Amino acid sequence: MKKLIISLLLLICPLAQCLGQISISGVTGNDGYSVLRTSLAAEVPFVPGLSVTPGYSVYQKDGMQTMSQYSLGAGLKLPLINLAKAEVSGGYIPKANGYSSYFYDIGGALDLETLFLGLLPTDDLQLGGGVKNTFHSYYNPDQEIRETDLHASLSQKTGDFESSVNFSKAISYSKETKDFSPPWLDVKNFTAVYSGYLDYSAGANASYTLKFLRPYVSYNFLKTKNTDFSTDNAQAGIVIKCLMVELNAAMEWFNFTRNTAQRKSFFSLTAGVSFP
């Protein structure tokens, strides 16, 4: 894992300069637990308004096979008017630990500031949302469970201050979930990988720009289905802009349970660089 992190860090600057924005985050904990995430956000040449975001994540823990997730997202702003953006993404986890899955997510964002002709007391106000479908496949015995989640977000920018809130909720499962539990639960804005099914998650973040510095903080909460299991995380970081380069670094604290007798804290490190 350490060799992989070092290799990816050595690639950050040249890739970002050629392609856009690349980020990497990692976390380690007890029992060999570790997660590494990488992603690249880039504008597509000669296609105005189109951006793509490929990603890769790997999860390890003692006593289980290493698991990986491959993902790809795309966003397209409507031509001529800066009113709305369509978004689609998908991902696949190959078979490991008697489990595999894939998902697709369809959504979009609406520019409320443009919709209300600039009459709102903000510089920018975006309302986003979508539907995510995940297909969980189990082996020995064979079983497949389809999960449907709804998610929404609201973000704003007023002067140098930016903030946003987000919420996700599982609304249906095709079969009873008590007898089968996925070893991989991926939630937006969480570096860690968990096990179980999503019940709901919520979060908020805020940042303030001070010339070439932009400090930011965030907090997120996750509740899993059919259990008392829940977790939360907090993140603090700073973005430094130097000429045409933006450097991002952050620390994240998170806990696997709100039961104080079993509460374990972990830390993650996020780094990134972009050439706007």
C-alpha cells in the first residue's frame, strides 16, 4: 500500500498539468485496515461543458481478500444557458470475499441563481439530486439484492464564503437484507469503506477564501440498515493557490460506532493538485 501511495503521488503533478485535477486519499487502522482512493476530474477537449471523472479505490483488511472498485462519472452542462447540468456515474466491484456489485447513478443540478434571474442574495446557488441503483451479488448461496437510494444536495457561494449540505436515503431493497450483508459500503464524502447497507447519511461543509488560501471544514454522519451501527467523520483542510496551481491537503477523523464503549477513531490524509 505504501509503495502504491508513493507512486501515485509522483504522478499527481504531471497528470494534473496535462489533464485537470487529480486527488488521492488514504487511511489505515487496526487489523490491517486500509483504504486508498484516487480520482481524476478533467474537461473533455472540443466538447464544451462535458467533464469526466474516472476513479479507483482499494480496500484491505486482515482475514479478507483485497477489494477494488472502478468507477466513472460524467457531467454535461446544458448548451447556451448556464441553468442545469446532467450527471451520470457508474462503478463495479469485482468478485471478492463471496461478493461483487455494480451501480449506476443518474442525476443533475439546477442553477437556482440563474433560474430566479439573479434576484437571490447569493452569487451562486445550486440544487442537485439523483437516484442511485446498486446491484449486490452474493455467492454460496447465490443471491442478488437490488438497492435504490435517493440523494440531494444544496450548495451556495456568497462572496468568499461557500457552503453545502447533502443527504442520502435508501428507499427500497428488492429482498430481505438481514441474511446477507455487503463487505463494501461506499458513501459520498467518506474516505473509509464500511460494511452493511445504507439507511441514511447526511453532511455539511463550509469554506472561506482568503486571497490565495481557502480553509475548509466538513462533517458527515452515516446510519446503516438493520443495525445500531453508525459512524461520523470530520475533516479540516486548506487549499493553497499559487499562480495557476491549486494544492489541497486535509486531515479526516472518523469513528466506526457511536457506542462509546466500542468507539474507535481513525485518521486519513487527503492530498490533491489541480491546474484550473
